[in-house]
Amino acid sequence: MVMDMSHGGEVVRLIVDMDFRSQFELARPTSTYLELLISLPAIFVGTEEKLMSVVSVLCSAAKQSLKERGLKVPPWRKAKYMQSKWLSDNCKKIPFGPFYAPEWDL
């Protein structure tokens, strides 16, 4: 989920992923990569910049882990591909602000 928020006149995208950690699971990870994966929050809430830096670090670590196991890095494990999961123009966007309240059909 991507929310556009106004922050001092500037629109800031806030990205929320309820199953963030699972996006980075690997088959046969090294112990170093597994430690990094376990340290990730299950739920991610942050800006585009924060997401890009986290994804970049994790993809570099995944690449190292796969190489140590003698495996090739598939295209869907590369940083640009992983970032596109959240930063695509096709992401669902919802308005968010101090006066926004969703209408509930009860």
C-alpha cells in the first residue's frame, strides 16, 4: 500500500507492506544472510528513500549469499526489480491526511 501524505506542502509517499520480510526469503541462505533477514521487521512502514536503501542492502546481501552457495542471482532478486514491487506507478495509492476518513459500508 502506498499513501501520499502532505508534509509541509510537499507530497511524501509512505509505503506500508504488511509482509515485508517474506519478500527477501531465499532457498539455502547463508547464516549471515539469515541473521540479516531475521533482523528485518515483518511489517515495513517508511518513505521511498528508506525502502530503496533497505532493498539495496538486502539485495547485495542476497547476491553474496547466493554466490557463496554456488547459485546464480535470478533477475527477480536484483535491486531494481525488487524496488519496482513498491515503487511502480501501478501501486495502489490511497489518500491520507488529517481530515481523511474512509467511508465504511456497515
